[in-house]
Amino acid sequence: MIDHTTSFAATSPIKSIDRRRLLAGIGGLSVLAGAGPILSACGIVPEVNTPLNLYSVSPKVAPVDNPPALTWQLVVAEPNAGADLGTNRIALSRAANRIEYFAEGVWSDAAPAMVQAKLIEAFEDVVPNLAVGRDSAGLKPDYILQSELRDFQASYAGTTSEAVVRITAKLVKMPERRIVSSISAEARKPASGAGLPGVVSAFEAALGDVFSQLIAGVLAAPQT
């Protein structure tokens, strides 16, 4: 009887070599798999189980005394923003003309979308008789508040930090698309504590001041 295994190895040396290489490769993969925890501990492979903190804000807006009787509808458009601010990453500036981002947390939404949603909430809270919504709702408004997010970053000077928020806005009469008012609002608030949570609290306070300025500007604009 012929031994087919011995005959195959003898007559097919290339196949035999391939088999040895395959076994060596499997052994190498086993070593790499066993080294996974070591590489992760050394920081080469990121920790997949480390949670990423999501932050939101609840700005406190100054109340409007005796809000006027309003019969018009307002749409708040999502603010325009540059690529450096149009993200859910929390921006910081420690040097001129340079934007960095905090590594330990992000906003719960992209900054322009978050600002739009919170500004609509602010209008609803302090001007309850104003019909207000977002531009994606298919409304036919009397006015559109178009804005640009110029600053939305933490600023560091030495060991102190503050949140800087600046929004420029235009109240546009529809359907003529005529600008009836231009509003600029800005606020700087120091961080209330150490670390990113203190910075987020500063953003919340700064947004509250900026929203108060924007709402006052809209209500003071000539309604024509």
C-alpha cells in the first residue's frame, strides 16, 4: 500500500513549504492576540471601553418684562459656522490663529445645531406668545433670524480660562427677504471650576447672555 501522505510531501515540496509557512503565520497571530492587552496598556491601541462624555447646555435667559403682543411667526435658522466651529468637538484657543479641541468630551450635537435648538427654547421660554420654529419645519414665517457663529470656544490665558461666544444675526422680512435689523451679541464668562465641566458651565452662562441680547434685539426691531 502506498502512503499517500509521504508520497504527497515527497512529490510536492512547494506545498510542504507553504504548510510550514502557514503554521508559522498562525503562531504569529496567536502571539499578536496575546499581546493585545500589552499594546493597549502602552497606549498603542486605544481603550475601547473608555466612555466619551457628551455635554449639553441649558442657558438661563433674562426674562422679558411685559412682552409685546405678537401676531407674526419667526423661524430661527441654523447658524452658519466655519469648519473649526461647525462640529460637535469642544474648541479651545491657546494661541492666536490656532484652534484645538478637548479630548475628554464633545457636545451632544454639532455646535450650530445645538445653538439653534437652545435659542428656539429661549424664545419659547421668555416670549411665550411668539410663534417660533426651525427652518426645517416647512413653516411660512413672517421673519427669519439668520445668524453666524463667529466665536464658540474656550480661551486660555496663562492658567485662567473663559468661554467666548459671539453671534451676529440679521432679522429678514419675508417674503421680500429684506433685512430689517442687524444684531451683534457677545459674552465672555470665566470657567466656574477646574477641568472641562467648569468650561462647559462657562459656555452655558455666556450663551445665556448672548441669547438675551439676541431676543431683545429681535423684539426691538421695527416690524414692517
